[in-house]
Amino acid sequence: MDIGELLDRNAIALRVSAENKRQALAVVAEIAARSLGVDASEILDALSEREQAGSTGVGHGVAVPHARLPGLDRLRGVFVRVEQPVEFGAVDDQPVDLMFALFAPKDAGALHLRALARVSRLLRQPKLREQLRHARTADAIHALLVRDEALRPTAA
């Protein structure tokens, strides 16, 4: 499992307008609905339920919202860059502008957790975050994420 397998280019949005966390999650749900063939309201409900357990804002302007969804056959991702950062209740109290959402089948088990850890590690890199903030196209975002993943040594 690598980022290229998780993230389709059509599941990347660069100029998203949202005034708050709920609107940002709703945009993620809309993009995911088109990409995954699942109802957007079902996705938003699942994301919101997870956020009630604790914010998925991991710091440095990054959030990794995630949910398990019925009907998925594999892990999938959505990447969103919000034009104006939104308050997200992140661990460092910084607003979020980069969101990499993960969606897993209901029975994904440890694979879901490994994907969350991988995405979180990837987005901890300051240089990559800066490049993602300045990328102009979905193809550029995809290339940055896949390239950085390919260059990172894998843990044994």
C-alpha cells in the first residue's frame, strides 16, 4: 500500500473555500462521494462522528480526517487544500489548510491504522508541506505525495 494506490488525481482539490471545520469536512465528503460512489451525507456523518472522539488536526496546519465506510473494497484518500486555514482543534491549536482524508472498508483493521501512520509521517515533513501549499495543480500535488513516499525508506 502506497500513497499512489490511495489517492486518485480526481480526489484532489486545491482551492477549497471553507469558513469552518464542518464546511471543510463537507467539501471532503463531496469530493469523496464523487470518487468513492458513496453518499456525501453518509461520509460527512462518519467524519463528524470521528471528529467528536477527538480532532484529527495533527499540527502544522495539517489534518488527517478518517472514517470507515461500508461498501469500500480498499483504502482510499482525498487531499484538500483550503484557501484560508480553518480552526480545527488541532493538537498545536494552529488552523488547518492541508487535509488528507482516509477512508477504509469497515473490516480494514490494522491496514487502516498503518495508512494513517504513513500519511501522518509523510505530512510531518516541513519541506513537503511547503511544496504542497504552493503546488498549482492536482497532478503536482499527486506527484509530490507519491515522489516523497517513494523516496522515504520503508520500515522493516
